[in-house]
Amino acid sequence: MEENKQIQATPNPAEGRKNSNSECKDCLCTINKNSFKCQNCGSYQKGYKRIFSNFSTLGAFILTWVSIFAAPPLWSYLEDKKAVIKIAPLECDINEYCFMVSNTGNRSAVLSDIYGYNKATPNTMGIIPNNHKNKTIKPSEVLIVKAKISGTVPPMLPYELQKSFDGRDIPKNCMAEFKFIQHYAVEESEKIEFVCLNESFMNNT
């Protein structure tokens, strides 16, 4: 008779507690599965508040990255605030000098006089009148500066004649010095050497 009796299992309290618990969706700590809010991290587990909470987190993340890329880099505040003038000679009419003048700095400058030097007569110097005197050159701007041939500095060697030397090194026997004024009212200069048709060039060719 005892063998036919059905054995009834005694409920395990621990198992019941296990079934009534779950993990927090954010911090993964054990909480009651019916909890609306985690008591450990404070995050909402369900409902519209959890949805809006996730949107707020995502929005804050996007806003942070947008502000990082939109704001000027930190090192930009450490850079010198000044104009940086670069000069290159250009092919031009025989009666003029032509130069490409660019400002690679981060501030404007005002172009002033151009001084010419002839290395064959080092003690002589002359001002070369140009078409952009007192002209403001802005950052990233490029100007074509034309200057009249002066008696102090001979004309540039034409490009066609430079090609006729077939790669031979041609001494740069003249120089132009460009004066410009920085935005903080300090005059600076940039020099460029070029080949001109002076006496030393004629004697060496």
C-alpha cells in the first residue's frame, strides 16, 4: 500500500525566489522581475520612461560627438595669430616683374613696398613700384603682383631662355624683398631670389 502512494514534492522557497528575480537591463544586478526601476543604478526597466531614457542617452552621445568635431581644435588656440607670406616668381612681360603672393597664415596683412637687389652691385637697392601696394591680403588669398622694371634691378630671365639651359644650374643673381604689415602693426618682410639679366649673368653665359 505504501508503494502505491504518490509522493508529493515539497515546494522549494529558494526556487520560488529565483523565479521571481531577474537582472537589471543596465547594471545586471539581481532585482525583482516586476520592478519598475532598479534600486541599484536607478534605471527604468520598462515603460515609456525607459524609452525616453534611452533616447536621452543617445541624444547626449550624439551631441557630444558633434560638439567635438564642430568646435575648433585645442591647438588652434595655441597657434600664432599672424599672416605668413609666400612668394613665387611668374612668367611675365619683359617690362615687368610678376610674382604670385599668397597668405598661408591665419590673419590678414597689408602689402607695402617691394625692394629690389642686384647681386652684381650689392650696395645698391631700389624700390620697385607695384600694383598692390597697401592692399590687404586675407588668409588663404592669392594675389598676382606686377611691378615695374627699375633701373636698379634688371629684368627677369624669360622662361623660354631658362628652358634653353637644359637643366643647368642658373645662379639666382637678383632678389626682391616684399614688405608687409601684420595685423598687430609690425612690419615684416619676405625675400625671394630669381634669375635676372644682369652683368654677371651675361658674363657667365
